Amino acid sequence: MKTYKIAAIPGDGIGTEVVSAGVEVLQALAKRDGGFAFKVDDFDWGSEYYKKHGIMMPENGRDQIKDHDAILFGSAGAPDVPDHITLWGLRLAICQPFDQYANVRPTRILPGITSPLRNVNDKELDWVIVRENSEGEYAGVGGRAHKGLPIEVATDVAMFTRAGVERIMRFAFRLAQSRPRKKITVVTKSNAQRHAMVMWDEIAVEIAKEFPDVEWDKMLVDAMTMRMVMRPETIDTVVATNLHADILSDLAAALAGSLGIAPTGNLNPERIFPSMFEPIHGSAFDIMGKGIANPIGTFWSAVMMLEHLGEPKAAARLMRAIERVTADKSLHSPDLGGKATTRQVTDAVCAALAGDN
Ligand code: ATP
Ligand code: MG
């Protein structure tokens, strides 16, 4: 029997609550399936670790997880630790060296969930947003000089490489090709950002030739926000830069009903390093410890993890269980307008798994 080694990094805030729920559901799934098992190793890295040790994760942290089959991540961020430490000290300290350059964010309206868009259903809003996750606006290149003086300057250089753009474009076209509609929109801002974004447009034309069966169009990012709201049914797969897709995918999560249900995979498609799966929400300190965090975003991320591990049947089984639970409004957590606790939603998904044929 195959045993998958999973590194669980709950991190901060509600990350700890949703990741333990996620592990519980994965174990219930393995028990139900019988064909594979999970060995889960927990890592207590994050802001509490930082307060004790002055770093978010140990120096040899990456060595401790590099041979795991996948990483299940919660969230990094605390009110009393600066963002650049929590972000660059843990999440990006894993994403960047593990070359998880493809950030994949499926968006769909699950049964029982209401979108703020009127009259839209799950057939009209079924997207996957691919975010370039290794360079661009978040490359960390730039600087500041003459602090405090009128001549102070500050720069953030959006840095794109041909190799980096080609690989994310090819990844996204391949993903579009694997979906029923075989359709992709390449999002840039090439009218105003006249160097890198023009290179994106040119590379899109080149890569599109490798995928003659994929229908594609391009769109400026500002127009794209409008299209997502006004004509959601015209969109399938989307590829955009680190910054643009960051913004588009938060909008997408809101249109799908709640930040609490949205999943992400940070993929190293070549599988040289482990990939990392996480809900898109943050630490949500306002609801921490209350037992009401919605764990669905983590469960859906676990579905993506199973697909990546090569367990499509188990992935489909878990997705069915999630949808059976969201369809029942009495099992909605407060972010969805209900009263259900993390415990109740988790138990319900485990029960749905046990009853799934
Ligand atoms: P971070 O700085 O870590 O990104 P944040 O506070 O900026 O955290 P989120 O943690 O994503 O942002 O939370 C935004 C809002 O959405 C909060 O009010 C939070 O309570 C709510 N929220 C986020 N995730 C969930 C969830 N899983 N269940 C319920 N509510 C959630
Ligand atoms: Mg946030």
C-alpha cells in the first residue's frame, strides 16, 4: 500500500484550526479508500516560533520537508509581527526555493452557496486562475534611498524573464487544454506597462501555436475585473502575473461566495520539489480560537493535493463529500451566513466520506 508523506505546517491564527481539520479529513478519506495511507508530520513554524527563536522556521527547515510528497499549509501572519517577516520568513521561504512557480486557484460556485452576483450558477462561473508565483512584481527587487528627504526615492522592480514567462504560459495553456472548454484568457497591462507586459503578449502568441486546439484571447487587467462581474460565463482558464492574479483571485473568491472556501496549489510542476497546498484566506485573528473558521478552503486544497499526488478517484470522492455538505445550509459556517462550527463541518464531511459509494 502506498503511504504518502505529508508535511503539515499550520502556521498562525485559524491556520492551526483548519489544517488540523484538513488532516482529520485526509485520514478519514484514506480509511474509506483503503488503497493508500498518509503519514503526516507536523511542523510548528510561524509567528509563535519566531517569538521564541527570532526566525519563522529553522535554518534547516527546507531540508526537513524536501522529501515529503506534499505540504499542507495553513497561514502565516500575526498582528504583532511585521508582514515582511511572516511572509518572506515562511511562505515565500518555501515557495521560492522549491520553485513552486505555478499558483493555481480554481473558482466555482459550490452547491448551496450564494454568489453576490445575481442569477449566476455553477455552469456560468467555473474558472481556474493561474498566477505566476516566482517573479514579476513580487520578485523583491528594488530599493530606497534618501530616507525622509524630499528627494527620497523608492522602487519595486517588476522583473520578468523569458524563461519564467514561457514556463507559466505553457503550464496554463496545458491546463486549459485539459479542461472541457479548452479556453484561456491571457491577462496583462501591456498598454501602460510597455516592456515586460508586451513580452507577455508576444510569448502568449508563440505558446498558443503549440496548442492549436485551445481557444485563447487576451485582456487588460482592468477590463478583466469588469468581465468577471458582467460576463463570468465567457471565462474559463486565466493566466496573469503575480500581482494581477493576486488581485483577480481575491475577486474570484468573493464572487464564489466566501474567502473561507477558496483553495490554492503552489505547484512545482516538474516535481523536483514538493508542492504546497493551502486555503487562500489568511490568519483571520478576528475569529481565531472561536471554533468557527470555515475549513472548506483547506478541504478543497486537499482535493488539489490528491490530484497532484495522482489519486484522482480519492480527489473526486472528497470533492463529492464537500459538495454534499455545502448543499446543506444547516452546515454553513458564519462566513456563509450559517451557525455551524469548524467541528460540525469537519464531522459532516467525514460522515459524507464514510457514506460515499
Ligand atoms: P492575513 O494578514 O493573514 O492575510 P487578514 O486578516 O488580512 O489575514 P484573512 O485572514 O484572509 O485576512 O481574513 C479576512 C476576513 O475574512 C476576516 O474577517 C476573516 O474573519 C474572514 N475569514 C477568512 N478566512 C475565513 C474562514 N476560513 N472562515 C471564516 N471566515 C474567514
Ligand atoms: Mg490578508
